[in-house]
Amino acid sequence: MKNYKIKIINKLLNINYTLICNEDEYILDLIEKSNYYIPYSCRSGNCSTCIAKILNKKGTVFQLKPNYLTKIQLLNNYILTCITIPTSNLTLLIK
Ligand code: FES
């Protein structure tokens, strides 16, 4: 099984940590399992509370159908962490 490094940052909130994510693990589940917190609500891609932005240009993911992301958000590398698994190392900006 592959693992990927997931760096979570938000300079304004002084958040900067790196986690190791299995290739079949949702990013939000990993964050919770690791005793960190990001905002979330529905856990099914239907609210966008768990939104994050991929900052590394070569970052790739597999995301289930995100009902609450606009085409512009998708084009600008936004993801919903509750329905997204990594397919590369990622640097994520969280709110
Ligand atoms: S928690 Fe609602 S979309 Fe992720």
C-alpha cells in the first residue's frame, strides 16, 4: 500500500504539521485520527465546511463528486477533505 505525505498549513492560525496518509484514506479521517482538527459538518461532500486548497503544483488527488465546489474552485485546486484521498504528496491550505 502506498503512503503519501500530507502537509497541512495555515500561517494565520499558526498551523503547520505533516501526516502520512494511506492511499485509501480520506484526508479528513487522517486528520482526525491524528488528533488534529479542521472544521467539518456533513462528512459527505455536501457542505464545503472541510474545504482545503492544494498548494503544491504537482499535487494530485482522487475526489468523489464534490457537490459544493464550483467549477472555478475545482480549477483552482480546492478539495473537500472528507471525500478526497491523496494520489501524491500534498501541501494543503486549510481555513
Ligand atoms: S464536511 Fe461537508 S463537505 Fe466535507
